[in-house]
Amino acid sequence: MSDKKLLLNLYWHMHQPDYRDLVTGEFVLPWTYLHALKDYSDMAFHLEQNPNARVTFNFVPILVEQLEDYAEQSRSGQWRDPLLRLLADPNLENITDEECRLIVDSCFKAHHEKMLSPFPHYQRLLKLYELVAPIMQNGQFHYLSAQFKADLLVWYHLAWTGESLRRKNKTVQTLMQKGVLFTLEDRQALLAVISETLQGILPRYQALLKKGRIEMTTTPYYHPILPLLIDLESARDAMPNAPLPQSATYPDGYPRAIAHVQAAQRYHEKIFGQPANGMWPAEGAVSHPALSLLAEQGVAWAATGQGVLANSLRKLGLPHDTPAQYLYQPYKITNGQQDIVCFFRDDHLSDKIGFEYSKQYASEAVHDFIQSLEHILANSEETPVVSVILDGENAWEYYPYNGYYFLHELYQALAQHPDIQMTTFSDILALQQKHTLPAPRLLDDICAGSWVYGTFSTWIGEPAKNRAWDLLCVAKRHYDQQIHQLSAEQKQKCQQQLALCEGSDWFWWFGDYNSAQSVQSFDQLYRRNLSNLYKLLGLTAPAHLLQPISLGGGDAENAGTMRRGNA
């Protein structure tokens, strides 16, 4: 190989929507703290253990806000997450049927092959439940003892601990070895581990950032699809015949988009002590107006999917036959006054980590990844800039040992490779400013789309998704009519609730290709959030918010939490 190096941007996106009911303050779903225990903890660990590795992390502000919330709950011992409150409950004999239902409905939700089946005691609890469930009538839990509930709560949380905790933490090791008949003291010891882990997540990433080991970026605050807030019609840029919502536009969508961006910038600097140079627009969703908005707000770079670039080049009549022709370089997008540099995801390599390498031995997967990069370098005339971008939290439960061996060997192999340099996106900009790298190529126009298929089909253009947009548009018009009549405190709560409803996740889950169970929980939470918005505005929520928007019923790959970049 030549002296030329390949510059690799590994970009891990961390995101969960707001699972809190803002009226009651209660957490409705547990995914934020579970991913903190398992994935945010492990991902920090791998960087701490591999000092020569260099990557970029993206933490969505509303995720960080929830992590701060959980850290505060753990310090005070006042749990507003019902599962953690039950884990701490000294008397599981006297909990309500509703709380029993929450335990059995929640505590078997894990990827069975990698997170339940490896533990015989946990598996036995599932078999016991399956035996007695048919004879429990009218929601009564006569056959489930307090001990069963205690053991199930403990095993659920043990299954969601990260591999680094299992290897380093004596309490976790002792409880896993004990396996059965967990006492209140056992539960309290586990809760102490959970508390310590939750309190440590953000400080660990702050320390890595301070040492210059990682770049940290942000996303518009509540993870909205910026181009759709600005213009629902932008969906037709990549999907010309897509059916759209009855509402022609989202009311005042452009100022709402600005508000999400500005709030994200302020919060990121508050938490991490420095502004974010770059931004992952929610779902890599971009359009020319959306990128111009980011540039106007001082964002230096953004990233999106390969399909967006291919569609844009097609739109401009430029070559786009093979990735080697167009993919491995950043591009500049301008509105004539402000510029922003845009990076584009290598879908093939990103999806291999997300979907394929979990089925291989770690050494084979790492070898394949390195070989793929070497092939790109060998077929590049100039220094290739390769951006591998994916979900940093949902893939690992499909890997043996939460991806421990894969990530460890991957970071080692990349850091030691003579022809591959692990970089960050801001590193690339710095090299361009020093003229060590060529200036980014100008892209005269960009086709609106996302990292998924290069379109917005995951969030709009299907009956249930369009229905959800129409419900939001109607609620926003009521908001506009009422907001000026409220006190400053009431306005602040309403603005927060509206922003929550504008997030992308609700639209992601609507559709019959997702599982009924997942669709149901997100459908209920979305309608609950819209109802809360009406309540905070002093209005009665429409009766139709009691009716499901989508039923699901499909069997999406990786439980629907992740998608491939290409259909």
C-alpha cells in the first residue's frame, strides 16, 4: 500500500426520546436507564481501555436531560421510574395488580438469544410464568409470589448490565452467581450499582472529551425531523408520488426548527463545557433549507446518509454509479452567505456493524471491516474520508457479550493499522483549513432525505404516519391560539410539551411493519403526550386521541429499533 492514509470517522449516535409524562413527572418506559447500564457504560469503557482510539459521539439533548434526571433520582433515592421503585420496594407482597402487570410485562423484554437464554435462572422464571399465565384470571396474580417478583426484577436488571460491569463489579458477579432467592439486601446492593453507574455516565464522557479522546456533537433538542417541520412537501423531493398529510404545512415550523437547534446548542455547552462544532440532524434528515438553517446557527458540519448524496448527484446529473466516484469526501453546501460541510455515511460498512457482524466471530468481523477499508484505500486516487455512522446503543444486544470482543478488537486493529487513521469530523475540517486535505467539493443542491433509504418514508407518506402528523398540526394550531393567554410558567411547560410531541420517534414506530407490542407502547405515549399538551393549554383533549393511530403486527429486523441505510 502507498503512503496515503485512509481517514476514518467512526460516529456513534446515542438517542432515546423523552419517556417521561411531563404532567406527572413519572417515567413511562425504562429504555433510557437500561441503555445507560448496558450501552452508554460499555461504550465509554472501550474508549477508556483503548487510549489510541479516536471516535465521535452524538448525544441527543433530551437523552442527556433524562440521564441527568436519573442521576438525580439515584442521589435522592426518590425514584420516579416505576421499575426502579419496585426494585427498591421492601414489601413486594403488597404491591398492586397494576404493578405486578408492569413487572411481568416489562421484565421479559430483552433479546432472548443473547440476554435471556444464557442465564438458566432467568430462563426458568420465564418458563414458570408461561406455565401459570393461562390460569391467572381477571388480571389476578395469585400464583406469583413476592420471591418470584424479586428474582424477576433482579434478573431483568442483571441482563441489562453492560459487559464491563459484569467483568469489573463484584456485586454484579456475586448476584449472577447466586442466581435465586434474592433478598431485599441483594436488591439494594444491585440498586447501589445502578445508581453509581447512572451518576457516572456523563462524567465519563466529559472526561474523555476533556482529554481530547473524542469529539462530542449534538442534535436538535427533541430529535425532530427538521426538513419536515420546515416544509412537509420536502418529502416529495425523494418520493415524488408520496401521499402526504391533509395539513399542507406544519404551522410556524421554521421558527420551531430554530428553537430546537438553539436549545440544543445551549444545553450541549452547559453539559460538556464547550460548544458542539458539528451536529447530527435527527435521523440525518437534511434539505437545503435545513442545512442553511444549521449554518446560520453556527454549525460547522453535519452528517447524513449515502442515499441523500446519491439522490442529490442524480438530481444534479453528476456521476453516482459507484461509491468510489463520490462517497469518500466531504461536501460544502452554501446558501450564498453561510456554508456548512456535510459528511455522508458509508451505508455498506455502517450496516455491517449494525446487522451483520453480530453473526460472526469478532476476529472475522474485524478482519472483514479492515479489509473493506483497505480496499477503499487501494482504489482511491486521493485521501479517502470514510464516515461510518450508526446507532451506538441498540446493536450490541444482538452481539455475544454485548459486542465486547468485537469493539475491543476493532479499536485495537484500527488504532494499530499503519494506513488507517482514526479521526473525527472536526479533525477533517482542521486538515482542510491547513490545506493538508483538499477543500470540500461544492454540492450545488441537496435532495431532501434521511439516512434511511435517502427518503423520509420512515416518518411520513403512510396512512398512520400521516395521521400522526395531522394530529400534531391540529394540536399546534390550538397551541398557537392559546399560548399567549398563559402565564410565563404555563408557557414554558407548554413549549416543552410541544417540543416533545415534535420528536421523530413517534412517527418512526407507526406502521404495520413494526411489532404490535412496540407500536402499542409508542402509540399510547404519543397520544398521551398530545393529550397532555391540550391539558397544559387548559383545553379538553379531543376524544379521538383515545383511539390507536397504528396497530403494527409486523416483524421488523432487530425489533425495529434499527434500520438499514438501503432498502
